[in-house]
Amino acid sequence: MAVKMRLQRHGSKKRPFYFIVVADARAPRDGKFIQKIGTYNPLTVPATIQLDRQKALEWLNKGAQPTDTVRRILSFKGVLYLKHLLRGVKLGLFDDATAMTKFQAWHNEHEANITRRNDEHKKAQRARKAYVPVVKKVESKQEEAAEGAAEA
């Protein structure tokens, strides 16, 4: 039986919300699934992802194949990197504590990057909001000047 990790669509028309599920590959997209391991909401900025790392890692180790989108989500959340590190432990390249130290270092750096990007996005949004009134003022002055020139 081929098992896939994939998205199950919920939400109304043009308002998608997804469950990240483990399902038989033959089951329909929104049909029967084996286990729900998280959620994904692409409408928020940034997209909201809740994922049970342990369950996802267990299913990957059992041989479940993620779809392209789920693979990107797992990569973003660090599940694939953790699987990579645990494979190194299994091969005897380093011990479990070293693997967890490396993962924590990556996770802290990743969270800092996310926070930085969110701050930049908020700053850009504020700048755009401040820019719109300035454009309207300039346009209204240009219209007044054009009307004054037409009257003369």
C-alpha cells in the first residue's frame, strides 16, 4: 500500500484551508485518511503552518511519500533536516546530542530569519500606507493646477 503525505482541502470557495494528512495514495483528495498531522492556511501573511514534527518524522521514516507542496512545508518546518541528521546518527557519523544541537542551532537561525522577514513586511506595509495619501495630495494639486490653467 503506497502512503502519501498530502493536503486535504477545506474552506469555502476561493477561501482555501488545508489539513496535512497521511493517506493511502488511492484515496480521493478529500476522502479517507490515516492520520491528520497538521494544518496549512495560505491566506494569512505569512502563511500559517501548524505541524506535529514527531508524527511527520515517524511517517517519513515508515516510507510515506510527501507531495511537492507538503515536501516544501516539511522542509520549511525542519522535518526533512531533522530526518537527515537522524540518518547521520544511524550511520554513526555523530551522536544524538550533536544532532539535536545542530537542529536547535538551525531552528533558532530559521526563526530569527522569519521574524526579520515579518518585520520587513510590516515596515513595507506601513510605508505603502503612508505613500498613498502623498500621491493623492500630488494628484489633487495637479488637478487644481490644470483647472486653473483651463480657466485662464
